[in-house]
Amino acid sequence: MAGTIREYMVLGIGVVLTALGLDLFLVPNRIAAGGVGGIATILHHLFGLPVGMVMLALNVPLFIWGLYRLGFVYGFRSLFGTIALSVVIDAMAPFLPVPTHDPLLASLYGGVLVGVGLGLVFRAKGTTGGTDFAAAILRTYLGINVGQILFAIDGLVVLAAGFAFRSAELAMYALITIFVSAWLIDLVQEGFTFAKAFFIISKHPDRVARAVLHDLERGATVWRAKGAYTGEERDVLLTVVNRAEVTRLKDLVYGIDPRAFIILADVHEVLGEGFKEYRGRR
């Protein structure tokens, strides 16, 4: 129960941040960054229609169509997120100032707020409707990747905005918002805790493993691998450390084996002993 309440709180915060991104930066500056929000922004400036209500009007048939084609796969959280975002956008819009009319600043800051907001919504296992529904539905007809469909829909909305506002520059600013928000959505879902994964191949794997375990006090996993060229079997050691330990681990490894082979990879989130505990549903 506590986990469910926490997830709905996260979903609510995500909805508010997304609405702020639209109300403060994107809608006032005519930046239609794809999706249902972009369509609503275009219609708002052309016909004076409320952004939130347009989004809700577009989402309702999509949601019903989705139920028909996909079943109730999105659940109550998606319905909650869809309705809440539409209501919050229109409720806050009359009371919020427009901090900037610089389209570059608006596209960047709007992208940040929308990206973080949607990332939180997705992390709480919800959606805000829109092109998510459309892409999932069209996939059942066309059989192509959802990401490709989303990209195509967002591209069409951006092109439509460029024609509607007679400005290629606004379309280009919208693309900036799409890239910024997409990057932050991934970052929020994957986690902000950056760590480094070491894949170590050495002639002295036991000594390296002991150094990792005792000097760094980190765990390690060892598995057997075979070189494709030499056919020689070696142990590969995997360990994950934080940024502050990267140089120390390199020194330890090359102090033991100057000819060791290391692959270093970024890790966005590490769950488990020595890092952080997973706090999902219990």
C-alpha cells in the first residue's frame, strides 16, 4: 500500500512538472514539441482553445480505441495521468507568468521540465496518454517499432507547427525540446547515480579479485571466456565502482598486471549491496 501511495505521489509530481513546462515555456512561445501537447499548442494559438481541454479531447478517443485494440493494458494510472495533466495545465495557466520569450531558452527549459516530469510519470508506471496510445495502437495494424511510430508522429506535428506558425525556426526549436526531453526521460528512468562498470581480463585474475574485494571492499563476478583469435581461455572479472574509485581501481589492476585489458562502461543505476536499495512496490 505504501509503495502504491508513493508511486501516485511521484506520478502527481511528474504531471505538475510536465504541466509547468508547457504553461511556462512551450505554449506561450509557440513551441509545439510533438505529440498531443504539440497539436494542442497549435490549436491554442490558431483558435484560442484551452490546451488542457484539447489534450483531453484528443486523448479520450485514443484511450477508448486503445481499450478496443489492446485491452485494459494501461490501467487506472494511465487514465489518471491523462486526465490530471489536462486539468492541471488549464488550472495553472492563468496564474503563471511567462519567464522568457526567448525561444531557445524556452525550448531548453521547457524540455527539461517536460523530460523530468514524464520521466517521473513513466517511473511511476503511468503515462499521460497522447502519442503513446497512438503508437501502441498503430503497431497492431502496421507491425513496426513503437519508437519509429512515435518519431514519425512527432515529426509530423513539428512540421505542422512550422507551417501553421509560418516559421521554420520554431520547428527547429521544437526539435531541441524533443531531444532534451527524450534524454531526460531516459535519465530519470535509468537513475541519476552514475557509476562505472569494469570488465577486467588479466593473467592474474585471483590477485585482481582479491584487490577488489579487500582493498576497495567491492564485490566482483568472475566468469570464464575464450579469446576468439587465440582460443585461449581466461577469467573475466566484472565489478562496479563509483566515480571516486575509478583511478584507484586502475592503479590496483595495473599494479598487479601491467598488461591487463580493461573495458570501462557507464552505469546509470546500480541496485544492491554497496549502492542503493530498490524502493519499488513491496
